[in-house]
Amino acid sequence: GSPTSTFGATHQQGSIDSYLAADWKAAGITPAPMTTDWEFIRRVTLDLTGRIPTPAEVTGFVADTTPTKRSALIDALLAKPEWVDKWTMYFGDLYQNTVSRPSTSLNRTATGRNVFYQYIHDSIAADKPYNQMATELIASAGVNSYTDATTNWLINGYITGGPAQDLMDQATAAVFDTFMGIAHVNCLLCHNGRGHLDTLSLWASNTTRYDAWELSAFLSHTAIAQPGRDANNNPSYWTLQPKSPITVNYTLNTTSGNRPARVAPSGCKSGQPCYYVAPQYIFTGEPPSSGVDYRTALAQYVTNDFQFARAAVNYIWAQFFGMGIVDPPDTFDPARLDPNNPPPAPWTLQPTDASLLNALATHFIQSGYSMKSLMREIANSQAYQLSSRYNGAWNQAWDTSFARKNVRRLWSEEVHDAIAQSSGNMPVYSMTGFTDSGFAKPGYAMQLPDVVNAPTSDGNARSE
């Protein structure tokens, strides 16, 4: 193999490596050796672009004696259209961009799916600031899911069989799971945290269902509707319409649906303020500013919250390291994140390294919420470039230390594309509702717009 380096004793203060090196020293952990160049080019090419390097790229990289060749390779991969393909696929999954979701009876249709796919693709290609992207999705002013791409995310809150509050709750849960990494809000929209989440989340165990209703009230002036009709008079496109007339906020008057009955507090009667829950941000108690649309206010509170940046970098870290600094990545406990204010015993800080997580989030904000900058920082770290091999006996308790590279299971699209590329048998897929709508025929699985009803070898796909 080619020459490798070792994990140095000194690192730039505030870097990924400086935090992890201090952790290892404190725990008496010797990190794995650095990867060989052979290992590194395969790893980083797959992680950034979802493709395997060509034989010529591998041998050329190994033979190169330039000291900065690894950082140069990272920059070259980040500039490739294949990088856009992979992360369009990733965020398409995160944003649940599929034609249909049978579990909730949501039918986005190929037209809605396609316009949302194009929005994600173009946003990634332009390295759109992630806070801007989140704002556009949460506060979407679009009125037609066929032409206004951002409409297609919030309609993930659609669910059948219940009152309008069920839709508000589902959309609110999606906002906090996707952009804040806090899945337990979905639980709180059914019941108080006390007695249900006591062993899972210190924050949630002290949060009530009424607190969650105040958060859900930010969606109370929006109606998710499907007024459009196709040629067969079936419902087609979706809209996010202001409720008309807007007279009340989130109402505590339901006895059926997908969640337990919504009952006003004891002594509260219809017509009283406590019966109509007004929006308040769950961490600060702040209402929307005067004259500001409810969802616009929610987008502002979310994207200005440091937890938004923390959640974003943790989601991406998990993709590169096989697990998050908080893992699973959407189980953040807001009461256990501050290393300067640790939680009471027996609770412990939740992140494996809270200071590293906060530093990464700060860097992300300073970069202008650039996903490309975040991935560059991660891939250039020596911690990312450690071998998965380990000299000596590995202690399973060290798995969360990132002292060696956790082996990452490849995505199904990556497996498919590696086989196609290495065998030289490159397919060209036709996909109903996509290629017949003017989109180019995908040549790689990573270029498919959807993971549901994707083309297969049974006649929905063909090699040309």
C-alpha cells in the first residue's frame, strides 16, 4: 500500500480532531491507524457521491505524492454532479418525497413528486443555505403542489380518519423530527411526558400535552386540502390554504380521530382562551410577532434555534460515521445537551461529545448553513480518515468514541450502481411518470426521484 500517516498529538483548537483526541486521551483509548490511500479513495468517493472510483482514479490517486491530495480529492468530489445526485436522494428520503404514502392515504402523484424532486436537486446543486431551505418548506406560500414545489413537504402532515387537529399535529411532529431531531414531540401530542417518557427524555418527561398543543397551534391557520381534479375527476393537486374565516386557534374539542380526545383543562369552557390554544414556541413561550403569519413565525423560531443547527450536523455526521453524536439522530433530549449545565443524576449528557456537537453546529452557522462546507469539514478530519481496522483488542464500549471508522452499510442504490459500474453493464431506466414527463432517463439508481415503485427488471425498466 501507499504511505499512511498517524493521528497526530496536536490538532487545531476547535477542530473535530481536537475534541475527539481529548476524549480518547481521557478514556485511555488509542485510535486506529489512518486509512491507506486505497481505502480512503473508495470510502470518500462512496460517502460523498454514492459511486465507487474507477480503477484509473484509484491508481492515479495512490501514485500521487502531493501532500494535499486528500483534501483536493474531497473538493473535486464535492464539485461533481454525482454529489448532487446522492444528496438529492438523501434529502428526498428525509423529506419523504414519494408518489404516495398508503399508511396515511397521501397521494402526491408523480407530478407533485417530480416538482419536489427538482426543488431538492436544484437546492443541493446551488448549496442553498439550509436554514433558507427549511424556511421555504415550513412557511411555504405555495398554493398548488403541481407547480409550487415547497407545498409538497408540509402535506406530509395529511392523515385520514380524524379532525383537522390531527393534520396540524402530524405536520408539527414532522417539523420537529426533520429539522430539530426531536421525535418525542410526536408522543407529546398524544399525552403528557410524565409517566410515559420518564426513561427516554428528561425534557419530554417534564413537558405536557398542552405545551405541545401550543406548538401545534402554529399550524392552526393552515388547511391542507386537495381541491384539484384530474381528467377522471379524481382529487389531484394539493394546496396549503389559509383557513377562512380565521376566528380561532387550535381548538380542544375533539373526541375521535388518530389521537386521544382533546379536552380543555378542568374549568375551561367553550369560548374561553384556554379552550382555543394560542401558538407559543415550546422552548421559549414566545408567540408569533404581531402581523406575522403563524407558519412564518414557526419557521423563524425553528431556524434561529441553535438546536436546528445541532440536529442538521448530527444527521449528516451519522451518514459519514455510521452513527450520530446523538443516536438515533432524531432522539435529542434538549435537557441533556449543555456541557456547562449537565443534567441531575442519574441522567448524563446525551451526546457522546457535547462540545464537539456544539462546535460543529457553530461552524455550520458560520458557514452560512452550507451543507457542502459541513461535509468538507467532516471528510477532511483525521477522525473520518481512521481505518476500520484496529491494532489490538477493540473494546465494544468504545463504539461511540469514533476512535476507528465504523463500517457503513451501503445504500441499496450504492450497491446497484457499484455493480453496474464495475461490470460495465450500464442500464438506462424509463420510469412512468418521470421520464415521460420530460426528465432525462436515469442511468444510475441514485438518480431515481423516488424509492417507492421505482423501476425494476420486470418490465418497468429497460437497458437501452
